[in-house]
Amino acid sequence: MQELGVSGVLHSGPATFFGLQHEPNPTSAIRAAIVGAPWDEGNGGRNGANYGPRGVRDASSWFASYDLASRRDVWEALTVVDGGDIPCIPSDAARTMDYFADHVAGLLEGGVMPVVVGGNHSITNGTARGAARACDGRMGYLSIDTHLDTTEGWAGAPLASGCPTYRAADLPNVDPANVVVYGVHGWLNPRSHVETAEALGIRWYTRDEIRARGLAETLAEAIARASDGVAGLYVTFDMDCMDSSSAPGTGTPEAGGFLADEAIEIARAIGRARPFAFDVVEIAPIYEQSGVTQRLACTILMEMFAGMADADAEETGSDGAA
């Protein structure tokens, strides 16, 4: 249990994710490992997301582990560690994606859930591939994103930040019927991406549809569709799905996205769905002074973990209140 003390400041001590133990080689006794992927190549927007993992680690010192909503301590309910950063080679996207894939697959094969902090969205080209490799059956893919990301490649480059949904749908054990993009809006979804998504049979939810039908109904439907008949659900949360007033520190900020309270609801629901792998990407601390975006990313992570703890408690019939 993590208690707030009175003899120090919140930002003291080693800068690990949420003050958790640093364990670069977690075993199956660990429920999840939060790992950084400080990668920024292949980016179609503003650079700077390679500082995302460091920024989130720094911001996470402001988060205690007691969940007021459930009256449960998250780190007592779940054993989570800081797994360090996955190596990157700035000049070599293919090898770096192989590193990401191998690292994620290795964690899953060892019984540990990978929670990856990016890095721009191109990291998911590798991390989702690794998750699919380790998945014992079909894998579902849910992207919380303002963009469809369904380009096959930019000028022949297949590992760019606009490719992860296409790459996921193309994996051998992913049925495009289980690929869902939630939160699509804005002026960076060109006709070719829309036509590709339609041709593949990918379901996407626009912000207009979500507003008209309600977040709770559409999100439950999106999660159910991505999870239908699969052995594992991969979720990627792109911070540019947020309205730029809630998350200005991202590579492609867009007006009209989700607000912070909606992100909290989304993250808690995702946790309750118990994905077997998760990433949060496009956190670029250099574009703001106050750290709003990285703090929101921390909130999303904590809400996701709290949702997992909720689901565990419901399964065992214990409310875990303390």
C-alpha cells in the first residue's frame, strides 16, 4: 500500500512509474509491467513523444494508489512493476519494432501483462504484433483514437504512426471484424483511410455517433465487438483522441475530442474488460509547461488498473474495500 507521507515532497525518490519497484525481468508473480517505448520516428505530426515515458514517470509521483470510488488500494489488489524501457534504435524502425514485438511477446509468454507507455503511435505496429504472437487464439484490437490509422504505408514505409490499425487488421490471428476504432473525428482522416477501413470491415465510432447515442452504450458495444470470440484483447489509447484543451501535449492535437471525465470513464471500462495488453501513446511533454497531458495519461493508467481490480473483485465476489 502506498501512503502519502508528511515528511517529504511528492516528487522525491527514484522516478519510476507511480513509485513502483523497478523490475526489468518480471516473473509470473507479477500481474503487469509498465514499460516505456521512447520512440519518435515514423511520426506524421509533431515530434517529442520519445519523452513520453520519462514525462509520465515524473508526473506519476503525484498519484497515490487508493481508489476512492471502490474503496480499494490498487497496488494491493494488483502486483505491478516498472519494467524499464524497451531498447530503441532511432535510425532503424524495423529492428526497433522487432524489439517491441519481442519484448511484449516475452512478457505475455511469461504470464505478465504488458502496459506500454509511448512514444508515438507507430510503436503499436510492433507491440500489437508481439501481443498477437503470444495470443493463444484470435486477438481483438480496440483503438481509442481520433484517427483511423489505416494507411498501408507512407511513401512505402509500413511502420509509420498512421499504420497501426491497418497492421493490426493484417495480423494472421486478427479478424478485421474484431478491429474497432473509437473516437474518430477531425480533419486528418483522408478518403483513402476511410475507404480502406470500409474495405477491411473495420468498425469505427465517430464522435458524432458517440454524442448521439451516448458514451456508455457505444463504448460497451465497441468493447464487445472487439472482444467477440477472441482469446485476448489489445487496447491502444492515443492521447490525440482527447480534445486539445484536455491534452495539448500531443503530436497531433485535435479540437472536438474527448474531455478528461470521458477519458476516465473510458479507461475504467477498458480495465473492467481486462485486456491482456495495453498501450498509451502520443504523449509529448515538450508542448506544455503544466504537465496536463502526462498527468491525464497517468490518470488513464490508474483508472484502467482500477477497472481491472473491479473486475477481479466482481469475479471473486469480494469488494476489497479497506
